[in-house]
Amino acid sequence: MAITTVDEIARQVQSEQLTLLDTRPGHAYAKSHVPKSVSAPFSRGGWGKAVKRWLQGQDIALGILADNQMLADASVKALEDEGLAVQAVIAEGIGAWTSAGFDVVAIADISVDQLKNELQQWAVIDVREPYEWRSGVIPGAKLIPMNQLPDKIAELDKSTPYAVVCASGGRSQAAASFLADQGYKVGNVVGGMSLWLGARHPVEQPR
């Protein structure tokens, strides 16, 4: 492994000379991650093969970010077993990155009660499918099914804070992460419309 300092790893990632695989769980990545890193939650059995398939034969310099040394070592071994070389490792989690003074892509968690009380401060994006909107949508929400978000992103304003909602919070977390990576200010509505409706907060029918 040729790259040994966080400063050098950051320089290589920012210049796209190194692809940093974030082996933490997906929810941890969604909440806060290194810009331009790739979410690749580690699991025993088949993880290295999955990364190799994802690379599709491309010769890409790889780095690992893990929460601890044991996970880092297991990730490196899984890749090396597939003939993939690892050029850099951060084994102290996202804290090592922030302690070195580098920014992260951060996504706020927003409760449904907080959103109701602060609805004028957020532009809501509902990423559910059209058939799901029939149960009601948050007043004023912009309706963009998740698979259309990349094509509709030009309609959004980077100076506006967006609260992203789905049925239960899973899809919205992924969508919020995507938007944050593109430089948008975003938060994820925890529990989604399931909790919003359960709390009897106001809804309107989609137009």
C-alpha cells in the first residue's frame, strides 16, 4: 500500500486518482461520507467478488475506509484474494478524515414532527412512486419518483434546503445521499410518510 497519510489519500480521491471504498454500513455512509467515495458495505463471503464484478475489469486504484483495523484487514484480504490491489487504508473511520480537517458529505436526520414545525424552512421532495402518492402527500411537496431524480436534478436549486421523503425512510436516505454528493443541502425524513401519516400531520392530494 503506497499511500499512507490521510492528506495524500484526500489529494488522490479529490483528483479522482483513487477510488475510496467505504466499507461501513449503508446507513452510516448515507449520514456522513467522504466526497466521491463509494458505498461498499463489507460482508463476509462474496464481498471481494462483488467489488471485482463492479469494476468490470477496469484498472482502478482502490482505497479502503473502515471503522476499525479488523474490518480494514478483512476488506483488504477479500480484495487481494480476487487479485485486486489496495493502495490506501483509513482504518479509523470517518473521524480520521474529519480530524485531518477535510469536509464530508453530511445529511441531517429530520423527524416528522420537526418537519411539520419547520415546513416553511424546507422544500420537500417526495421520491415515492406515483401510486404511493394516492395516500396523500406533504403539502407543497415536489413529486419526483426516485428513478427520475437524476434527470430532474437540474430543476432543483442548490441554495434551497431540501427534505427528502419516501414511504419509510430507506429510499429517501439514498436519494438524499445522491443529492448531497451533487452539492445540494438535504435532510432525510426519518420514518417517511408512514410516520407522517401515523402522526396525523396534514396531507393533500397530488395534483
